[in-house]
Amino acid sequence: MEETLAIVKPDAVAAGFVGKILSRIEEEGFRVRGLKMVHLREGEARLFYGVHRGKPFYESLVAFMTSGPVVAIALEREDGVAHWRRVMGVTDPASAAEGTLRSLYGTTVQRNAVHGSDSVENGVGEINFFFNTLEKT
């Protein structure tokens, strides 16, 4: 079993897509190990997305991710990282395969509805960023 972090981004939360995204997560066979809604502060967003520091989109990413609440979800499933990335679709919703979450709910490369860990190692670290041991099963 692999753990991965999913985030429903501010655009999808504001548009009322949290329930649909959670339903899809369950339909895809993921076990939800932790779930919470948070409003990231600037420092937290900068720390979480620190790997992108210095890239042209970093400042706008931080601003976007602090613009409203997000839903952080600790997920588990066999082949969880790769499977979640397939369910999300590619970063650009315009290029995402039909039926993926980003094709359904995303509007731009940045406002693409969901985040997912890109490796098992990053998944563990990202889950630990949002959840302590009492907040996940």
C-alpha cells in the first residue's frame, strides 16, 4: 500500500466540487486516512511549495494557494501515487484526458482543482506536513 496526499485546491473548493472529488476518490478504491479543511497562511504555502522557489510561477502559486481554503486528504491504496496521478490528469486541464479530475474541474494550469504527491517519499512528507499522528488512521 502506498500513501499519497491529495489537495482540493481553492478554485475547486470555491466552486463546490469537494463532494464530487471525494466521491471519485472512493470510487477509485482509495482509503481516506485523514481529511481536513485548512486555510494556508503565506509562510505555510511557501514552505510546502518550497521546491518551486525561484521558478516563474512560484509567487502566483503561493498567492493562489492562500486565496481560500483547501481540503487536504491523506490517501492510501495499492500503487496509490501513480493511480492518483492518473485520476488527476496532467497539469494543464486543456490537455488532460477526458474524465480526469483536472479535465472536469480545472480551468488553467494553476487553477487545476487538485494536487497530488509526485512520489512515495514526497507523499509521506506531504501527509506529515498536514496531519499529525492523531489526525490519521
